[in-house]
Amino acid sequence: VPGTQMALPGFTWPYAYLDALATVIWEKGVDVEIVLSNPHSIPGGLSSTEANYGNGWNCVDVASEIIKRIQKLFPNAGDQELRRTVEENLRVCFLRSPHGRHYSDGSTLGLHSKHFIVDD
């Protein structure tokens, strides 16, 4: 379907991580801040199959997956309480520098590291 985002072959959402984030957001009100690579960030002239840090997902996609996990794990979560909790405790953004989202050669900023910092 044109315009539809699809995961790269072999990639799926990391549900164990999403479930852990959903649980601490919902049960403990923990602040979760996620910084994503810009979509389709490919370093050093490599191909998209060699290194694609952004994987094509945007901030709304990532936040939506976490919200869906909260709904699955806590089916009695009311809509208003869910909205309030997510607005207060979940922040997702793209990596930026003072010069924007691109390097001087026009390629997009990417973040290769895979780590989480969660303030409980």
C-alpha cells in the first residue's frame, strides 16, 4: 500500500521492552524519554540493508506502540486516565543538533547506540 510504513525484513517491535516501559509508565508514573534516529538514517554511504538506524518509524509510531501495550496489559485503563498518564510521562523525539536533523552532506542524523535511561 503506497505510503504505508513497513519494518525492514526481519525486524519486529521489541515487545518485552515495550511491555516493561508500558508497565512502569502505568503502574509507577515513571517518566520515559526516548530519542530516535531520524527515519532512514544510513551512515557513511552504506546501503539500507547494511545499516538503517531509523528503520522508518516516526515518534508517533513508537508512542502508539507503547500505548497499545498499556492497553493490552491494563485492559481496564480508562481513556482519560490513559491520555493523562501518557501526556505526563512519555516523551519521544528525533535526534537533533543545533544545526537541525542533517549532517553537512545532507544525510540524516542517526543514533546507533541501543540504551535506555528511565527515571523512576
